[in-house]
Amino acid sequence: MKKVVSFKSLLALLAIVFLAWSCDKDDNDEVAKTFDEKNIVETAQGQEALAALVSALTTADNTEGTDLVGTLSGDGPFTVFAPTNDAFENLLASLDGFESLADFDTDEERAILTTILTYHVISGVAAKSTDLSAGQKLGTVQGEELTVNLEGGVFIQDATEVDAEVVIADVEATNGVVHVINKVMVPQAIIDALNEGEMTNETGTLVDVVVATEALSILEAAVIKADLAATLSSEGPFTVFAPTDDAFVALLDILGDDYNGLDDFDTEEEMALLKDILLYHVLAAEVKAADLAAGSVPTALADNSIEVIASGDTFVIGDASETNANITATDIMASNGVAHTIDKVLLPQSAIDFVASLQLKTIVDTAVATDDLSLLVDALVQADAGLVETLSGDGPFTVFAPTNAAFAALLDVLGDDFNSLADFDTEEEKALLVKVLTYHVVAGTAAFSTDLSDGQMIETFQGENVGVSLNGGVFITDATETNAEVVIADVEASNGVVHVINKVLLPQEVLDALAAMSLQTIIEIAVATDDLSLLVSALGQADAGLVETLSGDGPFTVFAPTNAAFVELLDILGDDFNSLSDFDTDEEKALLVSVLTYHVVAGTTAFSADLSDGQNITTFQGEDVSINIKDGTVHVDDATDENATVVLADVEASNGVVHVIDKVLLPQAVLDALTPAVPNIVETAQSVDDLSLLVDALIQADAGLVEVLSGDGPFTVFAPTNAAFADLLNALGDDFHSLADFDTDEEKALLAKVLTYHVVAGAAVASGDLQDHQEIGTVQGESVFAILNHGVQIRDKTDVDANVTLADVMASNGIVHVIDKVLLPQEVLDILSPPSH
């Protein structure tokens, strides 16, 4: 048994005067020396007369959290009243069971010693004897006050009736001052504690009994830790079944490596558990050994009972476990009840559940320990998103765990690009794997199979729901048409529950992503389609990066001409283009690029359902195509008169959509390049050798006729041949050997009148539109007449008609009829042959 701190003789000693203690003068002189470079502790350590004080400080510091030596070695300043060795001897002599300071060997006893010692220290001031005044109150570190009495010397009054005398004053230290006194002073708190002990006839409360019993030291610490000391010191009465230290050690062994002592009960949950366990050992009545009877007995832990079980001539105590506790000592009486020691810590159901939970593994540890979940573990690691750490956390979680076969089946479905989970190696693929895995996790609850109901929808950590079907078993429904079956239910973990399933669950988000991953690019689709091989060749021949572009992100809408459409285009282009390889110059490749980009719409994926009749769509080439929908068939209009028909719509690609068409679309820019502009009338004349003199005449007239006949028109021109001009020159005589002889202003004006007599402005009159004897006004002002007699003749003011030798030569600004005679108006005839008078 531990010593009961009764301080038997001390109470009497407090009522009488302590014997005065005086030191030998030599000793006084030695202690009184000033140690300029020593603190208070070092000063005391250097004096044999204060050895007991040093020992008392050191003994008090053996309690964890107490550091009087360190404090009094600190900066201070402090005023310390230091009892001599004799003072401490007188104190010990008055105490039963305390022969030396070493006998203060429990935390409670050292706490008493600490209270006494701190009653001798004033903090914050170094008060010399000359600073003290009669009746002065000194607040101590212990909390109570000392009073100064200066009658006949320097005396210090404590809570007793006997003052301590300062026998050596003003011993200076670096952090304060020491006054040596001849008595250990006692505060009121210690006197009250001693008086209470006397009133209880030294029996003490149940807490005192536990404190005084060495074999119950862990129970003592547990009661203090759980803050139950005040409860078990109250009036009661109580009965305590007190587990021995060995019983607590056995419990700690059961709890495992994480519980080596009471200090390991450090969370709120663990502290509550410790309190529950202790209350489970307490009955709210005094039950002595003779009063024990078999049956269930309620404990101080609400709604929890223990069983008193007959065993031979005695009893054992049953708890929520399968092991009973033996009673090892009975009827240890206390002022507020009785204690019986037992050899086992009694465990309520809450403690049994806690111990069971300690044996459980986390969800991740459970998966790691299960061979058939190894691919799930690999997937969690491969996802590289902290899922291992998350599912090792507090939870609770409900996890639907696919087997290895389920993951193997998924990899088979994904195809050759995913032979193992390691093939999820891009950021995009890892993100996809995370979505799959988090679709198997329900956060915030541990839902056992008995908690599930048919038709229940459960939101997953991924965000989408899974469904529950209880038709013929437990099945989990995902976004596919195949359910997963729970093949092993209710695998309990420390942070939730695991249900093993035979299929990897897939949310709609992942299905959409997988569908997109399985799609080919527009180029890949074209390459894989036999009837688009010429389109692929054209993209390569254009040599403009179109293959790379249409393999990019897009989105694009592509109208893809068939091989037959390209063959038809080559036929139209003629002999210079027998194959696409004939687009071999920079200009021809640029032309091919214009054709191809006219089939591409960038920035959108336009399915047929997105197209509307009459819609105009701007192509990558820059010009628009038009949509024409007739009888549900989509046609595409280009710059030609013939539209293209969509023969295969909505071929989805990873970067857009393809509509196969039966014609190569041609923009206006390409049509203009493929069809050179029709020459105007002047250019036409310049291109015909037999009209060279007509061109010379137009230039020689110097009247702007070249510019006029190169203008918009329309014009109808009757164009004389070179022979016709030669005949005219012959008729004019020796003065006109060539058109260059029309070199005066008058002659040039005459030539202009001749030429404008061949021009009809404002109309392009074809030969088929002429009527016999039709009068036609010319730019010169006079008319010519059409004569239809075995051909077309043009009649002027002479007697000879001109024959149209080549009719209807079309020009961009009119029409040319080649004639075999230069037409002459009356005005010119008059100038050339003036009338005689």
C-alpha cells in the first residue's frame, strides 16, 4: 500500500511554536556571502546549510510538468525565503512515514511538496530586508500571501500560528535575493487538506483509496485523465470494481501497437471511450462482497449493465466480451463507498466495437490484401490522383470494388490501345480512369447491403448516380445496359464498407469519352473509305498541309466528293488533266487547294439535322455553299448550275462530321480560273489574221475607236477582211497605197466615218435575228440594210452588197460578223466623189 498522507504529528506541530533554530556564526557568515555570478539555485547548491532545500526542489521536479529548478534558474527577479536543513528535518520528524524528502515519491505527494515550496517564492521582485515593511503582504507563486512582521527582527507569517524568522538576510543572486529562514512555512491549502484527512479518519474517498494502492496506479491515472476524480470523490455511495495495473496492461496489449499507454488515448473519441470504460466499473450503490448476488446490475454508464455470475463459492463479473473478470480483493472501504479489485478491465459494447474496429483494415488495405482486387489497386495507383490517400482516410465510404476479371473485360472492350492499366498513361486517359474509379465510390456513408433498397439511386463521388436492383440478388446499375452483380457483400473496413462486383461500372460521361476516343479523324475515315481514295490523293497532291489540318482538333464539317465525282471533274477539265497528279504546277496546286477548301466548313460539326433549306454556309475557301433540301434529301449548291447530292450523311469523326457527295463543288474563283474570259471585239479582231487591217484602221483613225470597242457595249460590228480593205485602197487610187496614207486630220476623220458605219451600238445582233431588208442604224448615223438572199448580205450606199463570210463571232462585249467589203455611207461617198454642178 502507498503511504496515506495524514501528516499525523504535523497538525499538532502547527499549533505549537517551532523550536527556534540558530546557526553557528561561522555558518551564517559563510551563507551570507554574495555570489555575484550565481543564480538562486546555484547559490543554494553552493551552501551545505541549504542542501535540504535543493533536495526538495529536485524531488518536486520528479513530477512531469514541474520544473522549479528551471524556473528559479531563470531571469527572475525572485525573492526566496529559504528554509534551512534543520527546518526541513523538523518538518519530516512531524510526519508519519516520511523519513526523508525521497519519501515524497508519488505525484500527489510531490504536488504537496511543490505547493509548500512555491509558497516560499515571490516572483517579479528582488525584495531585500530594507525593502520590507511591517504588515506588508507578499503574494507568493503558490497563490496565497505572506505577512511581514518586524518586531524584534524580520519574521514572516504563514497560515500557521508560528512565524518563520529570517536568520540570514539579503543573500544576493544574479536573478534575485534569498532570505534564509528557520522554518518551513505552510499555506492554508495544505492545512485544509490535512484537516479534511483527519475528518475522514484517514480512510479517504474511493479516489484516495485508488491513489494509496500501488497496484491501481494505472486506474488512478485513468481516473485523472478521464476527469472522473471529482465524481468518485463525491458523496456517493459507489461501488467500484477496480482493475489492477496488470489488467490494464492486458487491455493495452489487446489494443495493439498504437496503444502503449494511457497517453495514446488522445482523441475526443478515445477520451470518451476511456470515460465510458471507467463508468462501466462503477455502481451507484454500496455493494459489499456479502451483498453480491447473481444477476444483471446497471452501471454508471447509462444503458449498460454488468453481470454478477456465481462461480463456486464466489462470483465473477461478466461484461460485453466473452471473458469474465475475477474478483481478487473485496470490501476495500472508503468514506463514500467500497472497492473490489478485479483482474480484467470490464468492456462495455462500445469498447468491444472500438476494439473490433481496430482490427479492421482501411478500404485500401483491404483491397491490397485481396488477390482478386489487385487490378483495382493498380488502377487507383495508375490514376495518380490521390485516390489511395483518400480511400485510406477517415471516410466513411461505400466502395463497389470490381474484380480482376471485371477489369480484364473492360480492357478487352477498349481494344488494342489498352492492353493493361499502364496504358492509361496520358493526362487525358488518367483523368478518364479517375472518373471510372470515383464512380465506384459513395462518400459520407457506409452502406451495407441491408441498407440498400430496390430502385434506390445513389450519388457517387464522380457525380452521376448508380442504381440498386434487388431482383434475384444485389445488382448495381450504371449507364450501360449490363448490371454489375455484388458477388461478395458487406466487407467491413475501418473507414467504410466494400461490396465486390463482377463488372466495372461506367458513367455516361465515360461512355461518351470512350465513344469519342473510338472515332477516327476525318482523314482516317477518308483513308479507310475506298470511294474517297481520290479525295485523299487530292489532299496530298495539293501539298498545302490539308491532311494535317483535317487530322487536327477541328471541329470540321466536310463535304467529301466520291471517286466518280473526281473522275467527272477530270473529264470536264480535258486532256491536260488525266489524273490528279497533273495538278503539278504551283498555280494548279493552288487551284486544287481552292477546290478542296471549298468543301470544308471550319469551327462546327454540322450534322444533317443541323442543316436547313436555303441555308448559306461559309467555307474555309471563303465563298459560300447553299443548302437545298428536297424530299428529305440534302443537296449542296456551288457556283455552277449543277448541285451536289449528299449520298451518305452524318459520318461522325473524332474531329467533326463527313457528308459524302456525288460532285466536286466548284467556287466562282475556280470557275473563273478554269474558263478564261471571252475577248472583247478589239481583242477578237487582233486574234484573227484576216482582220489585221481593220485593227490598223481603228488605230490609224486615232478617234478612240479602239477604247470604245474595248468597252462594255454591247456592239454589233461588221468587220471587213484584209482583202476588203485592199479593194478599198485600190478604188481610192494612188494617193492611198495603205491605211497609213490616211494621215491628215481630214483623212483620219474620213476613215473614222467609214469605220463607225460598220458599228451598231446598244445591241449584239446575231445573224439569226436579222430580217430581210431590215434597216440597221450605225454609230456613223446612216443605216445599213440586211439582205437575206442565199446567205446574209449587208447593203450600204453603193451598188454592191457585202457578203457575211463568217457570222456570229461572239465577243465579251458584242458580236462580230466578218464581211468581204468595206461599207461606205453616203457622207463618205460624197466626200470621195463630190457631186458635179
